[in-house]
Amino acid sequence: MYALIDGNNFYVSCERVFAPALVGKPVVVLSSNDGACIARSNEAKELGVKMAQPWFQVKHLERSAGLIAVSANHELYGDMSARMMAVEARYAPRQEVYSVDESFLDFSGVRDDLVATGKAMRAAILKETGLPTSVGFGATKTLAKLANHIGKTADRKPGSYPASLAQVCDFGRLEQHELDALFAATEVGSVWGVRKRITEKLKAGGIDTVLDLVRADASSLRREFSVTLEKTLLELRGTSCMEVDDAPAPRQQILVSRSFGTAITHVDGIIEAVSEFTSRAAERLRGQGSVAGALGIFFMTSPFRQNDRQHSVNLTLPLIRPTADSAVLVSTAAVAVRAQFREGFNYAKAGAVLTDLRPVGQEQGELDLFSAQEEEVAAPAERARAKLMTAMDALNHRFGRDSVRLGSTAAASSGAEIRVWATKQERRSPRFTTRWDEMPVVRA
């Protein structure tokens, strides 16, 4: 038996933990540069705010309906996610963190009352983090995901499903006719992995509900769609095709990019931005125990500013030796930026991508006696550099991101906290749990 635990309106809920005045009010979280709505409270959904809707289209609701908008605070959300996942991990032998607000738990062999366990887990998460959640149990991961959807919907929209299924929904307790009734009342697009285009095609073929999909012919679905949809059908019928992956494979590439809050016209600004992105990618690289064999950088003007002259740079730079050293990667990126930068352009976006990733220590030897001797001499220095990177990561983890950083990542702004390329976050809340100087203060 599997469980899917999902944080309700996660980003908004994180904001409400430290700002209780937001509870019960329509709230949206805005994307980078405060451009679009990437999270909505139930109250905001009721106002008609759509997912990914541009902020300028709904900004009038601030005055007319009391809509509240906050800038995305991903540092806070990531830390709150880690706290929530740590509580969940106590309740089952295996856990797969699926996203920032979702995780699967494997309850195979657990004989406890799962509904009682789900309620206890939900209560513990709420008590220890302040975050509301929904829990769904099913014989497969797809069924657990669907049970979670029904539990969340039953809580949010009373009358849509039986009230007994709200918040914690266990398909294992239901008779087949009860499951069929739930499936018949649920649109096929609610199934995990059945996206908009597939939903439209299924409905065109007369498959409107989950029950229709469960009763469809598996071989026909495979011919018309794909083996993936056939596996989804098998999962809905109770045949497990996906196991909990409690040790996900390392990423094959690491990308960090961003659109700028203000256009950059000077080379130092691009160097600062690309250096910052490269440094963050390197930190993630070290976090998964890998080194990179190549570094890609890019920076470009905005194609949407049609009156601006256009210029785009996209380079992949092979590295002499695979590395996770921020200093090596950043210096390589800076040299490339200086060589490719052109005056007279309003650059709007940049990024860095690490590719050809491999585990630390897995390197191809060189058939050169002199190169081998040079490597032996360089080994102590490389070990010292690795210790330096580990120390830098530890300090940033303890005292907050950018507590220690390479000089070139602050070159253009002379070390100022707000950099020329930084995204616009005019409504960001403090990073309460990861910054000493932003820690909440309670006055009694």
C-alpha cells in the first residue's frame, strides 16, 4: 500500500505560517519578476484567478476583492518542505520525495490502521510545521495520487465526494462498487499523468471519467496513445508498475537561469549574473556527489522587446578535467562571457548549465606519463580545493545562502545585497527559517 502526502496550496500555506492574518483571505504567490500567479489560495481560486495567469490581468482584484499578492520566497519554501518531509519519513519504512510539496510513502508490510496513521501524520505535520496536508492511500502510486486528489477535493468542496473521505482518503477500505462510484464522479483529466492533450483525445473517444478509462481496452490504448498510458490504466486497476524510489538517480544535467529584473548593458553585470548561476549549479553538483565534464553558458536579449537590437550567446565549454570546483567553473564562465559580450544590447536573461556529469572519482585516465606525473603533483592541491568547497557549502548551509561566495559573483554590484541583475521581488516576505537577520521576533 502506498500513500501520497501533499501540502495544500503549499506556497501560500508557507506564507500563512508566519503571517496568520493571511488565513481565510485570497492570496497569490508571484513568479520571478512578479510576473505571473504560480500559487493560489482556495479563496483566490474562487475569485477566478487562473494558474500561471499574468499578474497585470488580476491586479485590479487587489482593490475590488481584497486579493493579496506576495513574491515567491523559494528559500523559505524549500526549508519548510524539508521540515515537512522529515516528519512524514517517521511514519513509513521508505519515502520518495516527489516534489517540493509531495512525497510517496511505502506502507508495505505495515499492519496499522492506515486512516488513523494518516490522520496522526497530518496532525503531526500541522503541529510541527503549521502546514495543512492531504493524504491518499492506494494499492499503486497512481491510485494513491488519485485518492489524495479526492481527499483534498472532498475537503475543499463539500458535497463533491463523501465527507468521510475528506483530508485522508484510503481506497483500501472501499468496496469495488464504492470505488466505481468515485471513479464515475471524477474527470479523466484528474488522473496522474493524463495531461490536457491526452484528456481531450480521450474525451473525443468517449472516455470522460476515470471509470471509463479503467474499463477501456488496454491494448487499444497502447496502440492509440503509448505504453505509458497503458501502465497508468494497469495502475488504476491495482497492478503496480512503479515502485517507490527512495534513492533517485543523480541528475544528468544541472541548469540555473533567470530573467533579469532590469536589463543589463555592461559586461560586469553579465559576469556577475553568470558567475552566480554557475556557483549555484556547482553547489548542487557537489550536493549529489558529481563532477562536470562541460560547462554551458548563455545570455540573450528579450525577443519580446521588438524595438531592441537582438543578440544571443550560447556556448558549451569542455573542461580539461571534470570538476565541481566553483572557482574553476566560474573563472571559465567569466572568460567566455568577456569574449562573447557585445556593447549596445539590453540583455534580459542568462544562465549556466553543467553537463557530462559523472560520480566523483570516475574519470578517464590519460595515456601520457607526463600528464600522470602532473596529476600526482596536483592531487594534494585538488584535495585542498575540495575541502575549501565543502567548507563554503557548510557555511552557506548554516548561515544562509551567499554568506560566503566567490568575488566575481558580487563584482558588478560591489558586494551590495541587491544586484543589478536580481529579479524583481517587491513583495517578498522574510526568509524566516534560513536567515539569522530575518528570524521572526515574538513580542509578549
